[in-house]
Amino acid sequence: MVDQNKDTAAPSLTDGGERFSKSGFIFAAIGSAVGLGNMWKFPYITGKYGGAAFFLMFIICLLAVGLPVLMAELTIGRGGRGSVVTSFSRLSKQKGWGWLGFLMILAPFLILSFYSVVAGWTMYYAVQSFTGNLFSDSDYSGKFGAFIGSWQPVWWQLLALVLTAVVILKGVSAGIEKFNKILIPGLVILLVTLVIRALTLDGAGEGVSFFLNPDFSKLTPESALVALGHAFFSLSLGMGTMVTYGAYVDKRQSLGAGTLAIGLGDLLYAFLAGLIIFPTSFAFDIAPGQGPGLVFVALPAAFAAMPFGSLFGGLFFILLAFAALTSTVGLLEVPVAFVRERFGWSRGLSVIVITLLLFLIGIPSAISVGGAVGGLQFGDKTFFDWMDFICSNILLPLGGLLITIFAGHVWKNAEDEAGLSSRWYRIWIFMVKYVAPILVVLVLLHSTGALDFLF
């Protein structure tokens, strides 16, 4: 599929004039990094591994590994001015890197096929909350089961994909940038509103104390690896998004400052998410480690018990929908950029074809979580679970490992593109060359269960 000679001759993605503005790039990158994981995964792992102690570990991992790898992805994208495949081939001038780069095209495509299913859930629940249907009775588990056990998730998944496609159809400046400039401030307003509501609940103080008071006795080598993995994935690393976005960044933009801004945005989102989930959970005696069950079963019960619950419940699910859609936009642009380069298609044709393929491939995920084939499992996982496992635990760490090897050992002119001072460049390249690859391999081994015997 990947012709190396064609890669090096491929046009740049910016040949048609598509570019981010300075602020637009920051908004788009933060939008890609902000996702649903910090709402249901972050509370679980934070509670399990020591509350504030784990959060501090997460910050250290974000600074030590997450930001250097993020900087590497952006640098490769701007240097190569193409999709991951083209950038790898163009910058390395070596056969084989285009094939390896294709893994980072495949990952976001597969992720979007099932992530759009969950995005559809959030939009359905926002509508149900605002209309009051969600709170018509207290059987929230039954309602969630009835919803995911029907064909409705298929059509809500389609809606999520269509909304994403509409943004991508408009291009980089008028589409991705403008969309994120609207949704990210809206997301911040919703976050702050829900934080205020959570902190004013009776019993919220216990949740805040749990979240912010560190318990260092729970920190273990396993918790460090979990924190590292979450720092890595929360920045959308290893999936080609930041390489693709980097291709649209102006040469005058400071990648170092941009990287710090993206990391700070991701960190702030995680912190505010914790100030929503933990106070609300403790105020209503809810275990915060329930995953999707927390969001779609337990929290609706909490909203029903508070004044103006349907309003705040609706705002919460709108928040989740915003976070989901800013991520789906980044995911879709990766295969669209590749197809435009590879086949010379227009943006419109590329978006339509890929969106249709995603919808068809996503149907098994939509109906495997309690739906028509909910009882069909392979091993102990449904189709949805397997897609999640393969992408999150195998493809993304492999993508991150490729980035560190490429930026640290293959590409010879990274310093020119990075635009860092000699001191900061030496620190960055040392982390990318020697520290990050080892730690990413440990994340890969831990996420696939290869290190279970140690814990």
C-alpha cells in the first residue's frame, strides 16, 4: 500500500494553503488531547493509586515523557509537512519507515470506529437529560442497559461521525480551528460551572480531601507505570494526530511553547474533572471507579437527587459530548490527510469515503456492548473490548515507540526544526533518545499484561 518513492514525492499538506493560526493550533491540539478518559478512567486510577500522590506522579510523567514525545510528534509533522507516512519517508530517506508510519494511520481509524460509539452515548444522554426523560424513574441501570441493548447506539454513532465529518469537510482553518475555538472555551465554562456545583454539595469536602490529600503508601512501581501510561495517552500520543496537526503549523510558531500550552491544558482538564467527579461521588456515596457505569448509571442518580438536576445533568453530558467531538475531529483528520496524499482525492471525497467506512466498521462495536451481539465474546472480551484493547494497549504504545526512535535516532535534522535553544535541545533529545523509549516499552509490556507477574 505504501510506495516509498511516492512518499518522498508526495505534495505537502499545506500546498493548498491550509494552515493553523498560532492560537488555532493550540486550541486544536488541546481539543484532541481532551477526551472522555479523564472523566471515567482518571477517577478510577487516581483513587486506586493514592489520590493526590498519584496525581503528582502523573504530573511528573507528563513533564518527563509526555511532553518530550509530544514535541517530537509536532516536530516531525512540521518538518515533513505531510501525513505520518509521508513525513517518515520524507525525513528519513530510508525505505521501510513509510510502512511503519502506516501503523499510526491505522490506529486513529480503528479508535474512531468505536470511540464514536461512546460519543453517541454522550449525545443521547444529553438529550435525555434536558428533556427530563432520563429522570422519569430511578432505574438508571435498566435505562442504560435498554439503550445499549437496542439499535439506537448505531444511529447516535452515525450522528457523531456526521458532525465530525462536517467539521473536517470545512478544512483546517474554517473547520478544525474554528470548531475548537468555539468548543474549547465552551468546555471550560461547563467545567467551571460543574466544579462550582460539585463543590457546593453537602459532603463534597470529603471528596476534595480524598482527591487532594496524598497517600504515598499507595505508590508502587505499578502505579508509576499506570501514571506514565495515562500521561502518554491523555496527550493523544502515538496515534498520528499530533504529527498531522504539526504539518499545519506555521514555521514561525514556537513548538516548545505550544507543547507546554497543550500539556498545561491537558493537566488542567484532568484536575477540573477530578474536582467534579470526586466531590459528586462522595456527596452521594458513589464509588468513583466504575468506568462507564459511573457516568451513565451512578452520576445520573446523583443529578436526580440535587436541585435542578436535569439542568446540571444535561450540562455534564454536553461537556462529555464536547470533549468527545474535539477528539473525534483530530482522529478523523489523520486518515483523511493520508488518503488525500496517497490517492490525490479532494478533501470532500476523502471525508465521505472514510466516514462511511468508519460507520460500517463501527456497527459491530455499537451492537456488541449489550446489543444484538452482546452475548458474543472472543475470549473474555466483546468486539468493542477487543478494538479498545488492540488500539490502546498495542498500537498506541508502538506508535509512541516509533516516534521516539525516529526523532532520536533516525532523523538527523530534528534540531533545526525543533527551534529550541542548545541547552533545551540537549535535554529534549536525551529524553527522546534514551529515557522515553525505555519507558514506552514498559508501558507496552504492562498494558498487554506481560509484566503482571511482577505485581
